Amino acid sequence: MVGRMKQSMKGSLHIRNGRIVDPSRERDGVGDLLILDGVIQPDGTAVPAGVETLDAGGYVVVPGLIDMHVHLRDPGGRGKESIASGTAAAANGGFTSVVCMPNTNPVADNGGILAYIQRESAKSGVVRVFPTGAMTVGLQGEQMTQIGELKGEGAVALTDDGRCIQNNELMRRVVQYAKHFGLPVLDHCEDYDLAAKGVVNEGYWSTVLGLPGISPMAEDLIVARDILFAKQCDWDVHIQHISTAGAVEMVRQARKAGIRITAEATPHHIALRDEDIRDYDSNFKMNPPLRTDADRQAVIDGIADGTITILATDHAPHAKHEKQVEFGCAPFGILGLETAVPVYFDLLYKSGRMPLSAVVKALTQAPAELLRLEVGTLQAGRPGDVTILDLEREVEIDPEASLSKSRNTPFGGWRLQGDAVATIVGGDLVMNRMAGDRFLAPGS
């Protein structure tokens, strides 16, 4: 169930007996957590009368998950998604915060659009929404936006996601101005000449299937450029949805050299490969495209060794009729908010590739630190955002059960282990599928 669920004291909840995993405090152990008036309280604080208690015995209690790469399609694309439906899907997937991309219609390239997103999020959002602002006007890659205005209306980062600035001098100036205003730069890395209007990864399967390919070099070249700008400007440049072995290695070496470069991975780039497009199912069409199995393994290795510090989804809803066309004509993008937790915890934690705390950190502390957010931690005095996980829960992904307006996922029918079972935002339980009646009497 997802929604604004009533409690005896709004914004207050006592969580008992859960295994608390909070990488920001290097904590991993059974304990209690108290939220009063939306704020996490110091350990040992007395529980006031009337505060509802949630028994989390047998579950894992972590800071509220953050997805720093989400397309809410609002304004302009409410047929695919809205702030209301997108944040409901986020809560259903265990996310307490989402960072929305600016490629809306009109583009979020000015303060007015960001103000609209803030108002609509406050009115109909179920989880926290942090907007980003466009780097260039209309995402056209020609004229820099008024970055100070975007910062003033709440932008937490700058990005032309879905597009990539091809003018290198313009990109360098964007990074310089972003540093002045304290905003990280998030970049969709794609050289248009090398991408050559392709629709899948350039290689064996593009040749066999007769589909135009996108060279891995299209990503690698821009990643190399961005590393140079991060070094020259000494500022935070973040590589979105990294997908190639070459890009991972460049980021690895740059981080070892102390350059302020970070990268994120997506569920589909660690779970799928270009071979999966062999049936021409457009639900497997995304940009960057699914790469080779060697690339997939390189991304997983990069996550495991800390080269890739952030896990995101690139949640990109599209209406069913848009995807039900021939592969080359379908739009890029798939859903991610409700499938990310099972994919990540099954493939990275349950498989033994990473410790639990490392996966949690990549979904909480790491994105919060990059974006300078107050969330992503269970420290006293911070917002009472919490996700409760059942890592033994068997999940079969059913696209028709999604709370998104769209259904474009390649994971339908997948069986995975591990899922979010409760989402708490500011002390309010907004999603709960914990087994049985887990509530105790107020004050118990």
C-alpha cells in the first residue's frame, strides 16, 4: 500500500528491533530508531506517549534510499508519468528521495519551471523531489542557462540529460560556472558523430540484427573530456549511466589521481547485455544501449571496487503505444524505480559481490554527499527518512502491478531475492508491505 498513511502523531514513529545499517555512521547492528516531528532523535531518547511503534524484527533498517536519476515527465508528459504517479512508484520501490531530470516540456531551464516542480511536488508528491536544472537553454547545447536563477529555485545539480553538449568550450564554461554556484555537473556522455543515430550497441548483435550501432567510443570520448574538465576546474563532474569498460577504467584512474569525477550505474547495465535485444523487444532499448557481457562485467567490477560510487535507475517511462512499434522507431528508456532494489540487492549483495553496507551506501550516503543533501543518513537531527528491507523476500516482477503510468520494463517475470517492504518519509509511513500486523500499541 502506498499513500499518505495516518499515524497517531504525524511525522513521528518508533522503529524497534531492526538491523540498522547506516554507512554514514559505520553502524550495523540491531537497535531502535525514533523519529519525532519528522526528525531523527539521538539514541536513548525517551519515546513520548502516543507515538506509534513499528516492529522491524527480522528486517534491515537503512537510510531512505535516493534515486538521483529519474524522469518524472512533468511538466509536459503526464500521459507517461506525473509527479504524483512517479513519486508513488518511488515509494513503492523503497525510495524516499528522487532527483528529477530537466528534459521536460517545457525544459526546466529557468526558475519558473523549477518553481512549478517544487509546488507540484509539495502538493502531490509522496516522496521528496529534488529538481535539477538544464545546463543549456532548451537542452540545445548552444547557450548556457542562468545558473544562479536555477540555484535560487532549488536546483541541486545541472544536467542536459538525454542530450550532451558537443561544444567543448561551452561545456568547460558550464563546469566553471557550476563551481561558482556550488552545483555538481551530471553528464550524459555521448559524442553524436560516433553515436551516428544508432539504436543499439555497435558490435556483433547490431550486425546480426541489422540495426544501426552506437559505438562505445561515443561514450568513452566524452568521459575522457569530462575528466579533463573536472581536473582543470577542480570541480564535481558526474558520469551518468556509465556503460562501457573503457569509461569505467578511465574513471578508475582519474579517481586514483584525485580528480573530482564520479559515476553512477543502472540496474539494466549490470543485469542485461546486448544479446538480450535479439527478439527486437523495444523494452530493451535504452541510451546508453545495452553493451557486451565484458562491458557489463566491467561495470559490476567498478561498483564492487568503488570506482562507481552511486547506484541510480534512469527511470524513463514511456506510454505503451510508444514502445509497441518497430525497434528502431521506439523511444529510448525503461522504468526503474520499482525494480532497482531487487536487481541491485540480488545481483550485488546476495551474489556475494559486495557487502550489504556498500550497496546501501551507493543508494544513500554517496548521492547525498555529491548533491549536498541533508538526507541519506540516520544521524540525529536529520530528516526522518527510512527504508526497511526484507533481504530474504522472493520477488517476481509484474509490470502490471507498477504504480507508474507506464509499463516499459525488460524485467517482467524476473524472480529476484530482496525488496523494500516499507518507506518512511519525514517519519510518515508512505508504503508498507511488511508481513502481518507489525504495529504495536502507541508508546509500547
